[in-house]
Amino acid sequence: MFNKHIDIRGADTVPMPLETVLKTLNIVNETCIWDFQTNLRAHAETALQSIMDRES
């Protein structure tokens, strides 16, 4: 069972990128991060295209 946690309450900035934290704690691997970034990019492009279509 996963019992670690990161307490960032009151922090103005996170000291390292979330990607690094997740990999360091073995929560995700490179493939998971790559898939997430690819899917996020695809959704962002679709949303942007939708906005541009409405504007024209």
C-alpha cells in the first residue's frame, strides 16, 4: 500500500516539477507521463480549433 505523501500546504512554489516527484516516488513511469502529455496536447489542440472555428 502506498503510504507516502507530500505536504505542500502553504508553499508558494513546489520545489520540483510534479513529473519529477511522481517519478521519484515511483507513482508513474516515463510511458505514463508521455501518454498523459500526448493526450493533453491532443485535447488542447482540439479545444483551440473549436474556439477558432467559433470565431470565424
